[in-house]
Amino acid sequence: MSTSADIRKHAQPRKGNGRPRPTPKGRQLEPQALAEVQALLGERSRQRDLLIEHLHLIQDKYGHLSAAHLAALAYEMKLAQAEVYEVATFYAHFDVVREGEYAPPPVTVRVCDSLSCELFGSAELLKSLEAKHGGKSKVRVLRAPCMGACDRAPVCAVGHDQVFKATPASIDRALARHDHHAAKPGKDFQAYSADGGYKILREALDSKRTRDEIIKAVDDSGLRGMGGAGFPTGRKWQLVRKEPGPRLMCVNGDEGEPGTFKDRYYLEIDPHRFLEGMLIAAWIVEAADVYIYLRDEYPQIRAMLRTEIAKVEAAGLTRATRVHLRRGAGAYICGEESAMIESIEGKRGLPRHRPPYVAQVGLFGRPTLVQNVETLWWVRDLVEKGAAWFAGHGRRDRKGLRSFSVSGRVKNPGVKLAPAGVTVRELIEEFSGGMLEGHTFKGYLPGGASGGILPAAMGDLALDFGTLEQYGCFVGSHAVVILSDKDNMKDVALNLMRFFEDESCGQCTPCRVGTEKAVKLMARPKWDEPLIQELSQAMTDASICGLGQAAANPVKSVLKHFRGDVQ
């Protein structure tokens, strides 16, 4: 029979010479690194969901995340070092430097290699910049995914300063300037308020308008979610309101879909129209807090929003809800609503399994309303002008207005406000000035990288929710990329698949491995069509979220509609 003395004797066996370790296992805390992290954080909260915000502080200050700083941040936030490390290494905009490794150069030039930029020479620009700056200690050149400026391709980011229609000469000027400043809003708080802005919100807060009245106006207009899913907005508000409180709200400003830049456009020209719509929606569902998640590629807009939100708060317009501005860190997957919520909580952006849906169990486990920037931008107009005004627009039995991000082989790319039900031919001829000189319309992406590819022969289909699914495509976020006879569709599909390979979060095998294998198969001179088809179907059927489920849409489209480019 064992005694208590025997148990104590054998409970913690010692190794070696029997003396205890002078320090705990693992990486040790460095006093200097801790002091630096504490100085950066200052009086800021150390709550768990601020981990990514604090990682940005360190990255912005030192240009990278050293192992010592990560250990210090973990200590300061009372987190395991593994938790901090896994988050820091998940996001593309964080540079983790371990012991014995060199820190990256002080300036990073990112060259967009997404489809619209590649059409306008980004691959050649990347080679030129690598030849000029490769091996130098002060400049690092990297390829990067879509930066949300496809209408001004090719695009580069020098640090956080984006250079549009970039050339080696304009990059050199940006390197010398190294500019970074807040964007100037097209209409600031004073101008927006003088034009009747925030009147509806004030009336709602003062109980001069009812929630049911505003929900009815939005519902009758037919407004749908403009982030890609197209779910009826009024119905979503009602569903969230039925859930028990407390409730929260998130705004998805992480438009990373290649070809998409409409949210950026609306934030630049009239940010307060968006903010008023956001605060009205938060009031509707009685959300105590609203979190705006903005992609890291828009730093000037983030700085502008911080200034303008402060003005809204000073005016007493946020008394029903607190506004939090959160910063992405370079992860396309965070455009998926549950992955975005994970990121706001300070975690890796891994999509959640459904059910439960985020309207039931969302941010911090609470019922959560998730809306896209553009959707909220329309709320004031719908309430002010009436549902009939919005529904009065449309073609081919469709109702409403749609914002199309048009890029590629057209004379006048940009955000085009067009009637719902418009066709791509009409977008090209009526709204975009026609095709570029010397280019003949060959095909188009109706909904960004994941929306598939259709031939010019199918250019008279209505571009709207529910009209393209029968052809294996969808309109999604209304990102339309126009392709011409100068473009090989096999190369287009490979570009898009490489994007999905880079951006897969890695959570599920069909997407993580499937995109990698698909790129290898598609990079061969001759495609093994049966194998590619089988792999594509496996990805579509078995992936957890829309990234893997839709990643094969472009290659399926090419095999179906552009066989001449494959053979």
C-alpha cells in the first residue's frame, strides 16, 4: 500500500543531477522587449480580442514581429506564446522573425498579381523591380493579391502607400516620397450633416421613427446584401431581432475578391452615408456594439474613418451603440463572415461550421448582424426617398440598382451604378465606353475570381442574383472583369487558381490540398481533363466554406466554354 510520502516522492521525477530548472521551459521573457511592448500598448486594454490590433502596433513600429516581442506580448496579454504565434503567422501582413533570422528590409514593395493587374503588365513590372532591387538591404519586392484598385491597374503598394497604374519610375518616386496620409473624404461630417445627413438617425434615436417603419421601407425596396450572398436585408434584420439579446453587429469591409473595389469607392466619396446606415441598422437590432472590419490594404481610408467617427461620437449620435474600428491583416478568407468574426475576436480567420449561423451565435457567442459596406450605404436613400424609388429602377423584370466594379479590357473602368438586370454588353457599351482599341470582347468574369467565366456569346444574360447559377456561375459581389481576344483563358484560370491556393486558410483538406494540386495540374502544357474535373468536384463537394467550394468555378468554365484555349 502506497503512503502519501511515496506519492510525493514519485509525483515529480527529476532528471540529470536532480536540480530544478533555473527557468521554465520554452522561450524566455526579455526585459527590454517587455518594456518596449508595454510602452507601445500604454493604457490600451489587454483584452483577448485586441491581439491583432496589438500585433499591428508592433509591426508598424519595428517593421516586423520579433520572437522576443511576441513572447513579451503573450506575457502582457496573459496568453500562451503558441496562441500569439499562430495568429501572427496566419496573416500575410505580419513578418515574424525568429532568433537567428534577419529582419526584412525597412520598405516592402508589394506588386499586385491578381487578374486585372496581370492583364496590364504586373508580371513584367514585378520582374523589373526584382531585377532593380533584388539583393538590396533597404527594399523588399513581393507579389501580393488584389489590393482593391483593379480599375487603376497595375497597382503596387510601397509600404502602405498605393501606386496606381504603376511603372518602375512611379515606384521610384514613391520610394523617395514614402507617403502615408489619411484620405480626404468626398463629403465630411459637416458637409454631410448640412445636406440632411443623420436626420433619419436622429429621428430614430428620439423615437420619432419606429423600427418596423424602417424595416418595412428596406424590405419593400428589395435591398439585398451586396457583399455577395444577396440575402434580403430587411429579412436579415428581422431574423436577428428575434434572437435574444444582447446582440452585436459587424460590418464586413474586407472586400478581397479580385475585381472588387466598390466598397472602397463609396467610403471615399461619402463615408457618412455608410456610417448613418450602419448606426440605423445597429439601432434596429439593438446592437450594443458595432465592429467595422476594414481590410489592411486601405490604410488611408481607415485613418479617415477614425477621424470622421470621432466627429459622429462627439455629436452624440452613437449613444445607442459603441463603434469599434478593426484592422485586417491580409487574409482574403476573412471576407467570409464567420472567418471575419474569428479575426475580430483576435484569432486566426478560420471559417466556422454551420449551424449555428452567425445571426444566432456570432461575435463573442452573441446573435450578430453582419452587413456589407455598400448595403448600409443605401439605407438612408431607401428610407428618405421611399422603397418605390429604389424598386423603380431595373431591367428585365429586376428591381433596384446595382454597383458593378468593372475592370479589364474596357476604356473606362470603375464603379458603375446600373439598373438591376443589366447585361455585360450594356455595361461595356453604355457605362464603360466600350472595349479598348484593338480588343474584341471574348469573355467575362461576372462575379470576381470565384464567380466563374462566361463567353461573349452569353453576354446578354441579366447580371443579377439567381440568373447565372444554372450556368455554373454567379454575380456575387458584382465584380466584372472584361476579357478580350488577347487573353488566353487557360492562363486566366491558372491565375485565379493560384490566388485561391495562396489564400486558402488551410483548415480543410479538400481546399488546402486541392488548390495546390490543381495549380500543378493546370500549369502543365497539356491538361489532364478527367483528373482536373474529378479534383474540382471533390473541392466543390467537400470544402468547408465558399472559398474551396467556388475555387474550381473558373477552370470548370474554361473547360466548358473555351476549349479552344485548352487544346
